[in-house]
Amino acid sequence: MPESDETSGKSFAELAATWLAARPQHAVLAMTAALVVPVLQIVGCAIAVMLCLVNGSRRAAMATGVAGLLAGIVLAMNSSLDIVLSNLVAILVPSLLLGLLLRRTRSLVLTLQISAILAAVVVGAFGLVVTDPVAYWQPVLQSLIEFSRDNGLNLQADILSAEPEMAAQMITLAFVLVRWTLYVVAILLGYGLARKLAGAIGDYGRFSDLDFGRVLALCLAVASLAAFLLDSNWLQGFAVVLFATFGLQGLAIVHWLHGNGTLPGFFVAATYALMLVLHVFLLLALALLGYIDAWFAFRRRAVGHSKI
């Protein structure tokens, strides 16, 4: 059957990007629908990044603000409006700022590098500003203990009760890393959508070429040594988060190897699937791979480049 319109042959991502960019109300509607579903809020953040790249920061901020307000009104039916709006602001504003940073720098790699530095700095600053992290995280810690006991995880509950300082530090690290991961995925998805629009933006680089570089690798080494010698909790948090961000470079290597034909697509899919089961162990492996690559630049030494 012959193709009847110009949309035939386009991928779903191309059709979605075209529809979102066609009219402002399309983007507002899609963002609102995504933001009211917690597991889809990352899609709303990605749309905000795409709008920032394609339409500029002012129009993107207006559309995002309207969508955030509408989503807040819907979510407020089951919660307090101020809490809902503060949560939406906490995920949408950083996404917009990182989208603006990507638009200004025109470099995906540099934007991700800056985001990693900011994540580590936030943890370090938290350790300096918050003098009693146990008291700060007490409601969350208590909820975790109750959840563990209700589900028969008495050993975990006893550990949380016996080591509140360690538990508070782990909560801080987890909170920052989860938020940072959310923002990174939003940047990558938003940039990917914007690239689907022919001529909308230039080439800001490929995820598979991500390299945090030797400077950040050296900073991690110095921070780790200083944390060990000074026994400083905030330095330990800084070093842990900075090391974890190298997991993104490790993941970029996996995509690079797939693009070069070294790894099959099944291996890439399996890597993402295993994150749900072996999250900590896989993150450590990817971070170690990324950290080693930052020092020795294996991809630069290899012949040819991949396409993500």
C-alpha cells in the first residue's frame, strides 16, 4: 500500500517530537499528563529540556510553569498543594537549568560533566551545612525502620536503629544520586527528542563519547585520600558521589562498544535490565570501568567511533 502522508516512515520518537513542537498546548498537555503519574515525571522533565533546546528558555519556562501548575492542582487532590508544588519545582527547575546549560554550551559532554560536579558539591555542602544529619533525616529514617519491620526485615531495621549516623549518610547519598540520575536521564531524553526535529538544533555530541576526564579523576583520588586521612564524613560523601557518577561513563562505554559492533544489542538491554536486580554491584562495576577509562582513554586509542 503506498504511503499517503509525510509522517509515514518516521519513528515514534520523531512523530512525538514533531507533535510536541507543533503547538505549545501539545507540550503543556503532554507534560501535565506525565507529571501527574510519578513514574512518568521523568518524561515531563525530558519534554521541558526539549522545549528549552528548541524554543529557548523563556518559552520553555512558561510552558513548564503552566504544566507544573496544572499537574500540581491534580496531585493536590490527594496531598497538600504546597508540598506537591515544591516537589514539582525540585524536579522541573533543575531540568530547565540543565537544558539551558546544554543550549548555551552546545556540548552534551560538558553539561554532564558539570552536572556530576554539582552533585558531588551538593553532598559536600550538605555535610558542612547540616550539623546533625540524623535529626534532619529522622522522619525518613523512622519510616524506613517501620517499613522494614512491617515486611519482616528485622535485621535491616535493627541495623538502621543501631547505626543512625551511617543510615543518615546513606540516605543523603541515595537522595542526591537518585535526583542526579533523574536529571541526567531527562537531559539525554530531551536532547534525543530535540535531535529528532530536523534542523531544530545542532550536534551537541554523543552520549557514547562521554568522558569525565583526568581532572575529575584526579579530584576523586585527592578527595578519597583526604577523606581517609581526615576521617571527614562530608569528604567521604563527596568522593562516593563523584565515583558513582563515573558509572555514567561506564555506561557510555557500553553504548560505544555496541556502536562499534563489539557488543550485541542484547548486551546493552541486559545491562539496563540487570540494574533493577544488581543495582549496587553493577553501578560499582560501571563506575570502575568509567574511572579507569578516564585515566587511560581506551576509546581514544581505539580505531573508529561508534554511533549511539
